[in-house]
Amino acid sequence: MRAAILQMCSSDDPGENTETVLTALAEANAAGADILLTPEVTNCVSQSRSHQASVLHRQETDPTLAAVRDAARDAGLWVLLGSLGVQSGDPDGRFANRSFMISNTGEIAGWYDKIHMFDVNVTETETFRESDGYRPGDRAVVVQTPLANFGLSICYDMRFAYLYRDLAKAGAQVLTVPAAFSPVTGKAHWETLLRARAIETGCFVMAPAQTGDHKVSRGKPRQTHGHSLVVAPWGEVLLDAGTEPGLHVIDLDIKEVDKARGRVPSIRHDRPYTLVT
């Protein structure tokens, strides 16, 4: 499988960000890629709920999703839209942080709503309450494709190891972790957590990331860590995209999943136990 990883510095203008994705899709196709992967909140990086309400759409009418579906069909390329912020229709007005796997015929092969919300106090001046604006999902998703079986997740999910173990047991060979990671936690935890998830499951981990200082028209500015990673099932980092936006192409041999699991088949070694306190 030849994969193209897009590292972005999305603004809060969905139209502008869509053009970036479409350009990358054309470049990925020219490079012979089978799949393009984009970061979390590809369409809009914003902490202004009023701005999000004015520019985000329902899935059925989202222009970014429609444009990427058309381009994927025309190119014959699979696309993992890491996530889009979309209107959910919830009475409380919260959005969904939704990842889409789009087939090479332009169909939505699967979608996943981020389960774990980033409600944290990173520093005294950097706090996040994702659940104020986004409602959590409640379904774990594995999408079977001719390329591989993909277990979908988003960013903060990576801290919850049981999710990835369940995805691997359900047949996932590749774990996707699109992200918009904080620079503070990114420096401390990003690579370590992603390598751990690969080693624990014997899966490839593919983590396209947002990077840099994001241009916003309203609300607080945002910085993200970058360093999109691809990690092998044995835990080696195969790609680190650094901190500049851009497209990176990498070839992966899915047979490495079975090799790693053959050496240490830990996902088959669960045993019941009693917790004593």
C-alpha cells in the first residue's frame, strides 16, 4: 500500500482548507498513492463556537466532504478525511468531530465520531473543553478495504489503549489517529503513545497531524504540534513529517502486521482476572 500523509495548518475557512486537500489529492494521485490521509478538523480549526456554527454543515450538505468524494472518485483514490467538524442536529447545538473513510469510487465506506473528548488543563493558560462544542460518539469502527482493514480513531482517543486493542481484535491492521495535538503534550507524549499503540496491537499506526500557528478570524488562536507519524507494527517510526505543512508518501507492507503478531501474539493472550483493592 502506498499512502500519502497530508500535514496541514488549517485555518478557520473551510473553503480554503478544502482547496489544500484537493491539491494534495491530485499530488498523491500523481505519486501513485493508493490512499490519502488528512488530519483532525481538516475543514476548520477554530475555538469560536459562533464561528463554527456559521461555517459548519450537516454531513449531507458539507461542501468539503462532497468535493473530496468527487475528487476521490475521479482519481480512483481512497481518502481518510481525518475528521471534519459537522453539524450534528443535536438540540444542544454541539457538533460532531467525524472521521470519514471515502472509497476510490467516492462512496463513504465508513465514518466514526470521536469518542473521547479533550477536556484538559494542559497549563494555567492552555485549557480545552472539547465537550462544550462537540458531542462524543459511542461506536468503535473498523473499515474493511482492499488495501487493509482500518481502525478509526481521532487524537485524544490515543490515550485509551483498550479502544485500540478492541479495534485490533476486530480485525484492524492499520490504526488511523488524525490529530490536532497541543505542542505541550505533543512534545511530552505524542510519539511515545503512538509507538505504544502500534506495539500493543501489532498494527501500523498512521497519524496525520495539524501543525503550526493557525490563522483564525474569530476566537482564540491555536497552535499544534505537527510531526505526523507512521509507525510500524514492531514500533519503529517509519515517517516523521517534522513541523512544516506538506505531503509525504510512504510504502507499507501489510504482511508486516502478521509478522509482528507472530513474534508476540499478545492480542490473543488476554486472561480474566479479579481486581483486589
